Amino acid sequence: MRFDIPIPLILLTMLLGYLVYGYEGILFMLALLILLSITLIPSIIPFIGAYFTYIINLRIIELLLETTGLELTWIVSLFFWMFIILGIINTIVVTGMLIVIIFLILTDR
């Protein structure tokens, strides 16, 4: 599995971080983007992957905000929900594939 984050998305994220938080927000938003991208990995677990993604994303955002001393704003909430929705989509697709594979195995006796 390969995780490529497009350069324009990185630049847009850093620009939004600067506009919302100032200079501290540049690295904060870059770290947030990278860490939330990595948390999509548990979403490939069938049936419960989105729940794991939700819990991990909450912990990462709490940890980053506590570490940097920044406050929760709309941009962090937007990124949180965007990655939760991506995790739900991943879980639904993988679960559907698993159901199809199980159905094919059971009907091919």
C-alpha cells in the first residue's frame, strides 16, 4: 500500500495553517495531514475499521493540540471529518469485497 500526498494538497494545507494559526500552524497542519493520512490504514479492517480510525484520529488531534498549545478551529475539525469519511468509505469497500469473496467461496461448493 502506498500513501502519496499530492504536493498541491500539502501546500494548501500549510497555507491554511498559516492563515488560521500563523507561523506555528504551518508545521502543525503539515503534521496533522501526515498523521491523519497514516491513520487511514486501520480503516481497511472489515466492519470495524472506521471505528479504529475515529478513535486514533481523536487521540492524534488531542495530542497535537496539547503539544503545540493551539486551539481547536474549523480547519482541524474539517480535516478530522474528512479523514473519518474517507475511513468509512474504505471500510465499506473492504467489507463489501469480503462479503463478495465469502459469498463466492460458499456458493462454489
